[in-house]
Amino acid sequence: MQPYELTLGAAAEAVRTRHLSPVELVDSVLERIGRTEPRLQAYVTVTAERARRAARTAEDDIAAGRHRGPLHGVPMGLKDLIDVAGIATSASSRVRADHRAEESSTVAARLEAAGAVLVGKTHTHEFAYGLTTPQTRNAWHTGRVAGGSSGGSAVAVAAGTATFALGTDTGGSIRVPAALNGVVGLKPTYGLVPRHGVTSLSWSLDHVGPITRTVEDAALVLAALAGHDPRDPASLPAPATRYRPPAGTDLTGLRVGVPRNYYFDHVDPEVETAVRDAIDRFEALGARLVEVEIPMTRYIQATQWGLMVPEATAYHERTLRTVPELYRADVRVLLEAGELMPAGDYLRAQRSRTLMRREWAAVLREVDLIAAPTVPATAVEAGQETITWADGTTEAVSDAYVRLSSPANITGVPSLSLPVGHDTTGLPIGMQLLGRPFGEPVLLRAGHAYEQTRPARGLAHAARTSATS
């Protein structure tokens, strides 16, 4: 096994025990980037020399007994919305072509303090306003979409060009690409991870979180990220808790909610089968399955778009009026639509969110978590605009991909996406676990227990192919 193939947990242990040096690990990942990037295009910027310097420093510190923890010397990618001092933050847009951060974001600074090594900034759908990341190719099939808007981060992790990465999630933008590329994505509780220094799409829906190869890896990264920062008005104090899940697979006493409505409506049969099989495995591990009714389903998509569209337009108000030609056509249309939305619609969306949070809290008092598909279909072909369901109805890809993930953004509850199989064409299928606010330890415990019962996953097929082509 090459160093770039290691999970974060395995790499951290090898570095800690000095069986692997940070220099060897980072060099392996950078070489991997050089071999796969022409095909996958996960990165906007590769910070190779900076990474090598940081790796040498980490190696010296560890040799001197100054080991900072499991992220020390481990290579990471950051979505190109996340500021790092001295490095461009373009948001994958011509509008930001000349922007260079003067100060690091809170999350980047915390990861640097933990010793993580930045190897590059990953592509996003322009300003995170989309669900495909068109510049980037799916790590399992380069003719398919990567998912968005954190597509570059998910592909980098799936391909072995980052040991872990950060993404942002406004309507599913961590979990959707994680599901489509067969990796783990965690959207934390709203306010748990600070967003200071992270370009906003919709400030009342935005979250920052990790994309990793295993659930345990996600827990290790979350532990470094969580905690209050007064510079983010939404930031909340992190509860004193242990995120790293316990060993073992016993889930006795855990109540797993299985939706009887919404989450399995208009879902590809192969996705439904894989997710229901995974839910049955929870039961085999000792959990109790409880049917639940998802509340206010008819208002979910209207509430998501009713909040996101005007907030995004407000953020881009100046540049939309001064340099509209620099935006991609799909993003510009959405931003211009926000200028036409009545204030009353935005206020009604706010009211709907308040009611939805209350109703979801009632459901989550009856169960410890809810298990459901992350997305209703696997990765569509690049350029495909609609999905046709078994009953003959069609749905826009953007609506389909956000439909099952957006409730967690509206309500602010945590959601963990993890791989649960592949369809008959070999494309990954994801299941999400949704929990109570600050219920990350429960989601991580359940996800880790499930993960231990499945064979270890290798790197994505397209990534392996590109390495030898």
C-alpha cells in the first residue's frame, strides 16, 4: 500500500510512531496529484512547495517530541471558499480571480495549529451555487458529475490526492459529492464549526465540515474544528464531548428512525435497496427500528430556495451589478432571480423554518437518529439536466440532488453521509444519518459501527485507472 492510500487514522498512527514521515506522506500525495489531476481536475491550486516545507517542519517537530495530535503531518485539501493567508481564494470564479486572502479562516488556522499540511485548494461549483462542480470529474467514472458544490474536495479524498478535505454545505454540498464519490461527508450542527473567513452562499444555511474516507477520520477532523469563535455571529460553544467513536459494533438500545414518507419517494430502486439493507444491518447490530413521519414535507424545497436565493443575491449585490459578465450563466441566473423575490416570500421562508425546526425536534425526541438516502440517484452523466423516475415524471438534477439533503440545512441538525454500496454500473450509493443538534457523537458511533461490518474500501476506480493510463 502506498502512503497516499492510507486513511487519516492509519496515516496518523504511522506518523506518530515514526514508521512513516510526513515528508514521505506528503510527497506521495503530491505525486498522486500530478498523476491524476489531468483527468480528475479536483484542484484549483496545488501548494506543493508550501506543503513540502510544512512536512519538513512537522517531521522535525515530531522527531523532537512535539507531536500535536492525529492531524500532525497529514495532507489536506481545502475547498476554494476557505481563506488561507497568502493564497488565492477564487471560489472557482472569474469574479474572484485576483483575490488573495490576508488572514486565514478560523478552520484553516485550527487545522494548521493541529499540524495538518495543506496540499491545495479544491474546486467548487462557482461560489458554491450548484450541485455538480462542472470543472471536476467523478472519481469513479470521469463521464459522470462529481457532485457539488464541494466536488473537488470529495474527489480529492476518493482519489487519494488528499488524506482529508474540508467542504461547505448549504443544501447538501458536503454530503452530495461525498455520496456520489463513495466517501464520508459530515455536515455538523449549525454553529458548531465557525465560518469566519469562509466565503458565504447563504449565511443562515452555510456549514463547514470534513470529507474523509472513514467515519473515524471525520471524527478526528471535527474534533480539531469545533468550538466557538466570536467572529462568526452564528458560532456556538462546542459541548464537552468525545467525537471519536468507540470500538465495537454493538448498537443495542439505539433507536433508528426509518422514514415512512418523503425520503424514499422518487428514489432510484438500487439506491433504496442499498439504503434499506444498511438500515437492516443496524437492526442486526442491536438497534431498534422505528417508523417516523417526516413533518412539513410539502414546504421543504420552497423553504430551502426561499432562504438561499435572496441571501445569496444580497451577498453578491455589488459584483452582480458591476461585473455580471464574469459569472457563469447558471449562477448569474440564480443571482438575478434573487433580485426579483419579494421580501414577503423570504419572511415566510423564515417562519416555515422556525416551524420545521420545532416539528423535527419532536420527531427526534422519539428516536436517536434518522437513516435515509443521501441523494435519490447515483452520479448522472456530465451535462445531464434532468432525471426521469419510474412513474415517468422528470426532475431537474439540481432539485433531485438537494431534495433529501436540504432538511438538515433548514433545521440545522447534523447529518453524516457514508457509503453503503454501489449500483450495477459501479457508482457509489450513500446513506445519511440525521440527529439531534450536537448529536454528532451518536451519528459517528452508528456510522462507525456500520462501517466495521463492511469490507475495507480502496480508492475510486477512475482514480486507479488514471494512475496507470
